[in-house]
Amino acid sequence: MPKKQKKEIKPALLVIDIQNTYLQYIPDADKDADRDGSTNLEEYMAGSDPTHYDPTEQDLVLRWTNTVIRGPTRGGEYTIVMKIAIENQGNDTFPEGTLMVCVSSDPDLDSGDTLIGEVSIPPIKGGYVKTKRVRGRVALNTTAPRIYFIACAQSGRQASIPAVEEVQGGVDLGVELLGLDKSGPNKRGEYTVRGSISATNTGHLPSGKCEFQVYSSADEIFDGADIALFEKPKVLPKLLPGNRRARSFSYTVGEEAGGGYLIIKVDSGDSIQETDEANNEIAQPRP
């Protein structure tokens, strides 16, 4: 009978050559593994002399079945929840190992990728499928139009061909003026200006909370000379991709004369990095 597999499987580093469709295995990757079992990819990418690994006895195929992106938190991190099916299409049993998932700006696994999470996987007999759930919290580049998730199952020198899932990314906030009017004067000779806006997230990632502000300007161009009309900016809630929220505002002026412009700017504190920052503001002649 074969010897019982040890429960603790230390990770090795796999580097993917997409063009030549082979894996590179870097031995002894467990020596400097982090306490949580993750591997410092950058250390092993530098100065290593990897050997090629060609899986022949076990033929693992990974398939993404579900990916959910939630958030962000106040710190700007997103929670990623993924389900991945692991199928052994070979004849021999794939030993107990680890399923690792990273996020990347490209479909290649390298030292610039960020580990989302990893889970242990039981031995998988030939012809069988196991589904695993991986959950992690990580900062995402909200200016990138595309994000790549890369999954790989490994056990020593036995490994799967990594599976890459490409998703659309980015946060893009826009603003539209819904209405603007002025009424008055009141008994004190003051006029009230009321307006409403609609803020939309046309990106593919949820946005965090942000602020919007209304400025008085001499022209249509937002600059440092413009005067904020509210001491405390208005708050915009988180926006899911494709969602919009309407918000109203009002202020008083002591004269009837118009002239100049109002500039309405969402994300006025520049707290969110977006794929397009140019559509965050609109200018409207002051009533």
C-alpha cells in the first residue's frame, strides 16, 4: 500500500510561459514560505534557475464556476469570492495539495501578481471533480479596464495548467444635471437656488463612498480660484456597476443678478481612482 500522504503540503512556485504552454517549477520554494503558506514570488523569480515540469500522469483542468466582487472597504480593498472546479482528467490520483488564486494586470503569473488566497485540496482520483471556494480581500487597480484572476493547483512537482479568468474592471463616475432653478426673494432679500444631479458608475467595479461639491466659478473651467458653496461636501454612497443615484442641493444668495457658472463635481476629494477622471464635473450658467 502507498504511504499515507502528509497533511501539510508546502507550496512551490510555478511560472507560466503562455506562448510555449509549459510550466516552470522552482524547487525548494517552501524554505522561505510565509506563515500562511503563501510564497514570496518575487524572491524566487530573482536569481533562480527553474526546471521545466510537464504533467503527464495527472491531467488537472481548472474551471471557474463563479466569481463575486464585493466592496470596497474604507481602506479600498475588495472582497473576492470564487468557486473553482478541479477535474482530474488523467488516470492517476492527484495527491493532496493547494489551490492558489492570484490577481494580475495581465494573463501571466509573475512577481507583480497579488495572492488573493489559497486553500487545501484533497487527493483527486482520475476522472473525478472537486469544487473549492476561495475567498480573500485585496486592493484592485480601479483604473485598469481589465483584471485577470489566475488559479493553479499544485502538489510538489505535480501541478495543473493554470486557469485564467479575464473580467472587465475599472470604476468610472459621471455626473448629469437633472434640474436647476432659483426662487425668491424672501423677506431678507435672499434668493434660493435648488438643483439636483445624478451620479452614475459606468465602470465594472463597485465604487466606494465619495463626495460631491458645487463651486461658483467665473468660467466653465474648474480651477483653484473657484469657490466651494458648501462648507461640508455632500456624500455619495457606494455605486454598483451601472447604478446611478440622484442627489439634491440648495444654497442661498443675497442678490438677484446671475452671471458666471456653477461647476458640479463628483468625487470632489479625489478619493477614487478612475478609468476616466474627465467626466467627473459639469459646468452650468448660474441662474
